[in-house]
Amino acid sequence: MNQRETVYRVANELRTNAHRIADELPAGRARVADQLRGTTTAIVFRIAASAGTSAPDEQARLYRMARHSTTEAAAILDACRIVSPSDEPALDAARKLLLQIFAGLTDLLAGTPASSAAGSRHLLDRLHLTVDVHLGGQARR
């Protein structure tokens, strides 16, 4: 399995988990649930779309868009944590998947000649710090 296939598989796992989290949100949180479903689905779609082009510029654009969606999904998970703190294990598992996806997309970007991957590791460190704080120092690098 190549890197893109691995990232795609993990993104599908995240989407499945995110839909379960969204389904468990308290009544009145439909907008947050819809955003979580939509953002995690967009990650999968953008990774899939990158497989349909051999143009490095287009692949890099799709990887950047998918990576942007991972940070958006992290923020939505933060909102879920506030409105449904009882679902900590599922939220933590989703965050770990987001880290894997973000790292994989960063690696894919570094492999495209048209990429601007400078600073990507810094972004990953910032995302990791956010996750690490939520996991109480349990996240692994």
C-alpha cells in the first residue's frame, strides 16, 4: 500500500468515527454534527481526487486543501468536546487519526514538486501540541 492509499484508508476510518461522534451529540447540536460530517468527508474526497490527476500542481493543491480540512476538523472536535465531554475516548481516537492524516498529507506534499511544504512540520507540531494538551500528555510523536 502506498502513502496516499494509507492516508486515504485512515481518512475513511476518521470519517466513520466522526459520523458516530456526530450521531451522539446532544439534541440541538445539528450544525456542529453536520460540520463534522462534512469536513471529514471532504478530507476523504480531496485525497481521492488527488489520485485522479498526474499534474503535480493539482495534486499539491488537493493535498493542501485536505490538510486544511484536518485542522478544521480538529477545531470541530474541540467544539464537540465542549458540548459532549462524556465521549472523550471517541474524541481522543479521532484526534489521533487526524494527526496521522495530517502527517501523511505533509509527507505527500513534500513529495510533490509544486508543493510549498515549508513550515509543514511546524504546523504538525502545533496540531500535535493541541492534541497533546487534550490527551493530558498521552499523545505520541
